[in-house]
Amino acid sequence: MKTSIFLLLAGCAILTSCEPNTDNPNEQEIVTTLRITATEVPVWTPLVFEFNDPDGDGGNAPTIDTLHLAASTTYQVSLELLNESVSPVDTITHEIEEEGTDHQFFFVPAGVSITASYDDQDSNGDPVGLHSTWTTGAASSGTLRLTLKHLDGLPKDGNINTGDTDIQVDFPVSIQ
């Protein structure tokens, strides 16, 4: 049952950002790629993992990399969101940075020992999550759900249920 739910969630990952495009102010832009760059401290070798859905919502299933991380290790993590279906590629990350007070990432592990702490904040001093520190524990496997919430003027109360979900991806994780 859990596998079916995971596959359903992975296949239905929400692929929109909150900013309307300039042609139609009511249309949301497409996020085709969520890229995680995890740099092990103090080795400083970056690991890159991606969620990629080049045809957008519907159509072919997205590809989702497994996060292969070392046990008992600290990583500096940055997130990048892109729409690669247009030329030039649209970097949605910039919009999240510009509208930081209306956005927050949440990191929810299931079955794996990962803790995440925010390394960035908006103009009010509240967390955003484009930059974070992840610390792994013992060897394990499971998932890490990354959720970007759009708060549209709502207060950042640390509640993942506040606001609208812009994108949510369950990354498989293997800690060894």
C-alpha cells in the first residue's frame, strides 16, 4: 500500500509555480525540474539529484533520482527550480527568492534519518528553504518529501498545511 501511495504521489507531483506568466496573468508557469545540489562538508564535492518532468503535468511519468547520501554526514543543500520546456530556460528559483515572504520549503523524511535546518530567510527573518543544511543519521532507506508552499500573505507559522502547495516531490533516499 505504501509503495502504491508513493508511486501515486511521485506521478502526481505538482508541477506549477505561483507566478503567472506575462501572456496570461492567471496562468501558472510550469516547473519541469527540481534540482537538489548537496555538498558534503568538509569534502565539498557536490552531489546533484533531480526531479524531472519535461512534458509537464500529465503525459509521461517524471523521473526522480534516488538521494544516495552517506551516514552521519552534513550536507550544504541548495534547491533550483526550472521550466526547461521554454527557451531560454526559465529559472523559477529567482521568483521564489524575490517573493520569499510568500514561500517556504518543508522537508519531511519517512523511514530515513535526515534533519534539515534552514540557511536562508526572507525579509521578515522567516525561513525559505532554498538553502539548508541536512544532517544524516544511521544507514537507512525511505523517502524525503520536499514541499514548496505558497503562502500568499499568510504568516509563516511552520505548518505545512498553511497555504497552497506549489510543488511536492517524494525523493527516494538511501543512506549508507
